[in-house]
Amino acid sequence: MTTRVQHRSRKALRYSLEEFKAAYNLPDDEAARLFQRFGPSIRELDTLMRAKTMRGNISLDNAPTSSDGSSRSGK
């Protein structure tokens, strides 16, 4: 049995600069810079913007801590 898969048109997978700017409430210059650098792909731009918002929530300090909360590395 064959299942028919519907594909989105290429246009449906792209932002216009105005759509991108509005979707993320970006200033004109920032939206244009990102759009020029990463292109109009909805997937790429959405992934980029998700990563930018998560950046502040990721702890880069992986030093183990002791039970009293002090760092074991001595720093």
C-alpha cells in the first residue's frame, strides 16, 4: 500500500524579511543581517532564534560541586 505524502511548496518554507522581522519583533537592521546571513529558510531562522533565546538558560559551568555547594576545582 502506498501512502501519498503532500509536500509544502517552497514558498511555504520561507520567510519574507517582513514576516521574519514581525515574527520575532526584531529591529530592521538585525532582521536584515540575520536574513542575509542565514537566508529565508523558516527552519534555519526558527532554529537560530530558539538557540538565541536558550543561550541565557544554559549553564556552561560544568565544574562538579561538593555537598556544601563549593566548587571542587578550587576556583
